[in-house]
Amino acid sequence: MSKNVKSVVFSGVQPSGNLHLGNYLGAIKNFVDLQKKMKCIYCIADLHAITISQDPKELKKNILDTTAGFIACGLDFKKSIIFNQSSVSGHAELAWIFNCVSRIGWMNRMTQFKEKAGANKENANVGLYVYPNLMAADILLYKATHVPVGDDQKQHLELTRDIAQKFNNDFNAENFFPLPEPLIQEKLSRVMSLRDGKKKMSKSEESDYSRIDLKDDAETIKKKIKKAKTDSSPIPEKIEDLKNRPEAQNLLNIYSFVTNSTVEKTLKEMKGKDFSKFKDHLSDALVSVICPIGKKIKELESDTANLKKILKEGSEKASTIAKNNLKEIKEILGFIQS
Ligand code: ADP
Ligand code: TRP
């Protein structure tokens, strides 16, 4: 990245259900830390959410709940820009421009589309297919240089860099768009489902027992951890011995991360114990981190007027930046602007 490029952080979360432990540890915790170092812009990606069919009433509620979740996790709306994507029209405009820059071959490589479209690709909506171009537009509309995300979004970030590079080359606009870098938690880039250690924890998984929601109370957290899948062997001494034990590995990863420790240290501490004992420690650690956030979310959710005001202020700030950048983009493309 050239020296005179100003650092801007951008990221988004879809308002498609309750925020969960994977969202928090894999992404939002990083959003919070970055506020201390850089200018940050965080969006509730509601345009992305409608690539899956949504009940309008539910969507409205989820947008406000995600906003409450952001703030409860520690995002500061005075310092960072927090807004909902659909209220800044530049996202959809730039996405169209990028539909004309991006290549069908690039889209066809996207693994998330393949997973989400499932067997019946012909019947998938076109928005789901070009979703990565909208994500590139989100980031580049603000000329963002750094994007904190979970590991599952890495491929979309690579595509964003390809689009930025192609735009800069095709229109002779050297260094116009920065090539944004993903910021992925090294220690915990992917929190796995509590029911299947090979699948990521996700809002879209059917079973509630597969994830810890940030709004879960202590009782529920304990119950979910108790029911979390493990195997019958005790906790091993060495990391290598976790290789073919994805569920065990996942629970140990989560515990080590939330206690600010390392898996090596946790194994030293817990070796030989069976998982039922370890799960008590894990529940306690999670309750102490998650319950205060859940309590705050519920408080914030009860004042929807306040949440709407926060989004409105954020959208105004985001719109100002977006408008200026879009003006430059349109100039580069040769559009006449009145
Ligand atoms: P979900 O898959 O639950 O719908 P989103 O797609 O809204 O989650 O993801 C929002 C952010 O949280 C993204 O940066 C994503 O990479 C991150 N994230 C989601 N699930 C996980 C997980 N299980 N582990 C780590 N990060 C995750
Ligand atoms: N696609 C991301 C996800 O499903 C959410 C998202 C939308 C995003 N726009 C973004 C993430 C821009 C980072 C930057 O998790």
C-alpha cells in the first residue's frame, strides 16, 4: 500500500438474524479494537440480506437488533460511522458499475454462491450471484484500505482486489482504488458450529443448539455448551493430537480465545480432564463475556427511536463520503453529471 493512502476500515454484517459468538469473536471484536487506530465505517448490510427471502417486518427488526448488537459489543457511533447500507444509494450504483467490470468467470469461482444456491442454481436469484460485486462496491465506495472479516469472507476480499485493480487499469486511473487488505483474526478466524465441528457457526443454521447467540442468558449458554458435540476421549496434552477431533479443537479454541490464552496453555492446564469438566470452565468463561453484551443489547433494543437516530446520523456521514467518491468514479467513467 503506498504511503500517502489514508487508512480507512470498512466492514459489514448482514441483518439476517441474531448476532452470534462467531460474528463477535471472528469479526466484531476486531471492529471494536480497530476504532482506536483508524477511521472506521461499519454497515448493516441490508441490501445483502435480501439475497435470501426476508419477511419485511422481521428485516426491520433485525436491522435495529444488529445496530444494538454493534453498540453493545463496543462500537462507538460518535467515533465510527454506523449505518444501514440501503440508506446510502451509492452502494447500489457502484455495484452496477462493478457488474460491468467484474467477469462471469470470477463469479463462477465463488464458493459461497455454490453453497447458498445449493443444487438448484437455475432458480437462485441473480442478486445472490452478483453479491460479491455489491460487497466490493461497499468497500471501494469509501476507498477502504482494511477490511476486518471472518475467514469465510476471504475469497470475496480477493475478488474486491481484482475488481479494484481491473478498474484502475481499464480506466487508466492508477492507484484510484486502493487494494484493500483483509484483517482476519489469527487466533480464531472461524468459530465452528457446536453440532458439527466441520461447519462454521452461522445465523442460517437451523438448530439453535449449533450456536451461542449474543442475547442468550447464562442458563441457555450452559445448556448449549453441555449439549455441544464432543468425542469420548479426554483432553490431550499436545496440539497435534487434536487433528482429527474438530469439535474438541473448536471448544478449546473458543475457550483459549475468550480467556486471552493460547491453545498450548489451555492444554497444559486441562490435559487428562474429560470434556464434561472442561465444559463447566468454558460455560463460565462465555457467560462472563457474553451476558453483559446480551444485557446491553436488550436495553438498547427497547429504544428503537434512539437506534433509528444513530443509523440516520451514520447514514448522513456515510453519504457525504460516498457522494464525493462516486462523483470522481463517474468522472473517470465519462458520465455527464449535472
Ligand atoms: P452469518 O454467516 O452468521 O450470517 P455474516 O455473514 O453476517 O454471518 O457475517 C458477519 C461477519 O462475521 C463476517 O465478517 C463473517 O466472516 C463473520 N463470521 C460469521 N460467522 C463466523 C464464524 N463462525 N466464525 C468467524 N467469523 C464469522
Ligand atoms: N458479505 C459479508 C458476510 O456475509 C457481509 C458484508 C457485506 C461485508 N458487505 C461487506 C463484509 C463489506 C465486509 C465488507 O459476512
